[in-house]
Amino acid sequence: MNAKQSADNRGNALTIGAVVKVLQQEFRDISISKIRYLEEEKLISPKRTAGGYRLYSKADIERLRTILTLQRDEFLPLKVIRQELSRKATVAVRPAGTRRFKKISLKTPAAESQSYTLEEALETSGAGTDLVRELEEYGLIAGSSRGGVKHYDQTDVEVMAAASDLARYGIAARNLKTLKSSVDRESSLLLQILSPALRSQNPQARKEGISALENLATVSSHLKHLLLIKELRNFTTG
């Protein structure tokens, strides 16, 4: 029986086993016991049949997806995730549509990441040709030519996707120059802090330096999110 066949006929709710099958494509370590643990931690609360079987609605599955994404991509503990989910102003992890932004790691060089032609990049990101051209013009992405064909790495495509979502709210590529300037300053600061390790001739020291740099970038990104929410809350609360 597949996930669709196991859906509850009255409300299209899924059993716990079917939910695992649905989420396994995105979260390989998902299991029935993990979902039950999240329920024990009061992070999800599925309905139950008269016989005690759990039934998960679309909203339950999206909540689970959000929790799992915050654990995997933001490294947040359950206590913090519970607080984030309880806030009315919490922004959804997945932006417009069904797109899920991918975790990009410093440990995977751009040259080794998946490569996309312009046509593939447009299809994957949902961005338009004009937007991509503007993103290149303002230095937010930088494709490379191979054999006369323009290619983009995974990071470029994720930038296109994010910019495409922002464009739906009237935010043009030129408006993102401020973000780019902020990132440039932050990058310089983090590189300055870890410069000795990153320049080390010792492979292990350099490897540890890259890991520390990625951790710093993650914490810095989360701090910026918190400060942004704090600032915006001044305009959304009476």
C-alpha cells in the first residue's frame, strides 16, 4: 500500500507509516520512532482514530517538515524549535510554492557541486531570465562559461530561487545590493578571525579552520535572523 492509498478517505489524513514514506525523500533518517518522539515532546499533535491510530493532516506533515528542516539545516534544539513554532510571526521554512532551499556547505567546493545550464537553472529556481541577468549584473551570482555554454553551481541556483521569491513582493535585484554589501563586510570579519587556521600548511588545522568558519557563519546567520525579527516586531506588535 502506498502513501496515497493509505490516506484516510474522510480527510486525506495519513498514517504514521505513510508519513515516513512521504518525508523519507527529504529526510533519510526519519522513522516512526522519531515522529513519536516529537509527539512526546509536544511538537506535534496528530488526531487519533477511535482505535488509537494516529492520523496526520497536511498541516501536521508541513509542521513536521518544518521541525526536521530546522533541526537539519539550522541545528536548532527542540526547545528553540518549540519557541519558534509558537510565535505567531514565525516565517515558514519553505517559501512560496513547494520549494525547499538546500543546505550549502563550505566543505563542498563550488567546482564539485551540481552544475546547471541557464535553462536548467531557470527551471529549478523558478527565476526569470531578466532576474538572472540582473543578479549577475549586481554581483549576486557569477556563472562560468564552458565550451561556450554558461553554467551555474548549486549556490547560484539557490540565490536565484530566493531572489525569485523576493521578487514576488516587489523586491528587485538592485535592492539586494545592500544585503550583498553586508555579506561582504561580514565575510571579511569572519575570515580575519580565522585567517591563521585557514592559511595553515597543516591539512588538519586548515580542515578545522573551515569547520569553525562554517559554524561561525551559521551562528552569525541565526543572529541576524533574530535581530531582524526583533526589529520587525516593533512594527507588528502594539
